[in-house]
Amino acid sequence: MELIEVILSKENLNRAYKKVVANKGAGGVDGVTVEELGNYIRENREKIIMSLRNRTYMPKPVRRVFIPKDNGKKRPLGIPTALDRTIQQAISQPISDIYEKIFSDYSYGFRPGRSCHDAIRQALEYLNEGYEWVVDIDIEQFFDKVNHDKLIQILREQVNDSTTLNLIRKYLKAGVMENGLEKATITGVPQGGPLSVVCSNVYLDKLDKELEYRGLRFTRYADDVLIFTKSEMAANRVMKSISNWLERKLFLKVNAAKTKVVRPTRSKYLGFTFLKNGGEWKVKPTTEKKKKLKKKVSEYLKRGRAVARPLAATIKRVNEMVRGWINYFRIGLMKQYMEEFGEWLRHKVRVIVMKQWKKPKTIYRNLRYLNWKNHNGFSHEDIYKVANSRLGWYKRSGMNVVNFILSKDILENRIKDGAGLLNPLSYYLVKVGI
């Protein structure tokens, strides 16, 4: 059976549609939402399949959006229409099945059963085997610079079906709609569609095979590549040689300012950096990722907006943010940071509680009741001073009276509507099995 028939099979198309619906996502240039897609497909199914089979189907341009990066710059994304997303998913499923048998064991990005954590563990394995010089390869604007002819040439080695390759090329050339203007795409695979993920892995599989042929230790997650050597001299030689190879063979430019040879403690990979602990290499979140977490939570807990929301809703959302961050970084050492972050978070929540009480009379009444109920032992005078203090909300909420009365236990277990504040340290320790 030709690959296009596998792609257009009822089972494959249904699986693709369900995946797109489950992922939700924004609409493309035609404004059709994922929720509206089902009706459109039911009404036009035969027409769509026929146009795909006889090569008359024309994908619509992707809608250009920009998302902020950690360094302050913006990453361009291309959002295909809901229909194109479904067709791309239908193409990518059988192609992924073909390439899964071929891809390198050291490629971890966007592959079933593999994750960032696997890539990090592989890096640690190399370091602990004595490969303690790191070549950090930074491919300049990889997703925007993929050469279309080279990609099709690589795909043709395994995908020997002209109709499928023709359709993939159409998606590569579909163009971009930005600020109402359509621009042609001469190179690149716009991030945002299912096909770009598969195509990027297929393209860089050639790099994986070259590194394996040379007997080098490496780990790759999408376009993030680290190579490990035992000496600085070998690392510099590899960096120069691989940079030249990428330009000659894959027509990709290496960012000279960011591609470097470093010791593990100076390397950053997928949000982690390396450190030696007890004679063994471990990882921890980078300082930038820690700051980003605090900034994100702090933005959400800005007093003006947070005070206007129900406390339970605020705490539930903060818990989601913190859980997500810990789940990703849990393989890193961060016990002390989690303890410090927990103290900072509880202080921020106490400020919101105090501000919601607002009036000195209300603050006094509530603190006095909690003091009596939980046997904290503060005098009426101590509580009166806090309630009527002229200090700002932040300083007042850091006083011993507030810290002890609005204790960790109360914040974690006794907020109404069942929204107890997450204890970051306890959650982290459970995740790492301590």
C-alpha cells in the first residue's frame, strides 16, 4: 500500500482528528475553531480526501504569532488551520512509525516514551563516566533555516511515495500570514504544527548518524545538542569539525557566539545546569528558571488583582503553577531552594489575606479568633498593634504575630473551599521519594 493511502485511511484520519481535538489550540487564518472542525469534516470529507489523493489540495498559510522567550526575545510560531493541523497529524503518524525504527537512541525530543528527563539522565551518565568537557552546539534559527530540498531528499530515502512528498512540500511552502500580509516561506518548518516536529527530527537524524559514526557521546532534544569529551582539546576539535559539517551537509549555520566548549557547571541544558555533589554529577534548575518561577507567581499574586479574587481560586491557580514547575525540575537538586521559595510564597499569601481583611477592626477580630482557637498565646495588645500598625502590608504580614497565627498549617489545610496552599518542599520530597 502506498503511504498516501495509509495517511488517508479512516483509522489514521480519525486518530489524527482525535489528537488535534484533545490538544485544542487556537484557530488558524480561516477562523475555524477545533470545536467547529468536526462538522466541517463531516460535510466535506470525501472532497478533502479526493483533493489530497489527486494532489489538488492547497494548504492555507499559517498564522504567525510570537511567544516570549526567557532572554526577552520572542519565538515565532506558525499556527495552521484546524483542518491543516489534522492533515499534518495524519501525515506525521505513519512517518513517525517509519522513523522510530531508524532514529538514534540518543535523540529524545518529541518522541513517544521519551522526555527531557531522559536526555538529562543520558548527559549525567556521560559526565559520571569521565566525559567532563561539554560542546554546546547552538544551531542558529534552526526551525526557520531548514532547507526544503534537503529535507525532501532525506525523506525520500524512507518515504518512497511522490504524492506524500508533494503534500509535505506544499506544507513547507504554504506561507505565513502576519499582520494581514501573506509571506512566502523559502526555508524552514514553522513551529506550531505536528509536521514540523517530525520533519525537524528527520532532518537532524543525519547529525545524529554522523555523531554516532564518529563514536562521539552526545544527547539531542530537538535542536538542543550537547557533545561530551574527555579533554578540552578534543572538545574544541569536535566543535569546529561539527560546525563545519552542519554548514556543508545540512546548510545550517551554527551560532558562533553561543556555540562553546565549557565545563559542566557552566553548561545549561533544557533548563538545568550541572553540579558535583558527593563526587557524583547531578543537575539543578538554572538560576534563570528559578527567577522565572518567582516572577510568574509574583505577577499572578499582585495585590490589586489577587485581593479581588476569592482566596481559594488564587491558591488553586498558584498550586497548579508550582506543581507544574516542580514536576519538570524534580530530577534536580533543589531542596534548599524549595524551602526558601515556600517561605516566600506563604508570605505573599499572608499579604493577600491581610489585605482582603482590609479594615483594622476586621484584622483584629480575625487574628484574635485564630489566636484563641489555635492557642498561639499572643496577647490582645500584640494583635491590636498589628491590626492598627502604619507599616505597609508587606512588612506587617512579616511580623511574628501574623506568621504564627496565619501558620503554615492553616494556609495548607484550613483554607475554605478545600484550597490548601501547596507546600513546595513537601511536594518536591514526595516526588523524589524522600
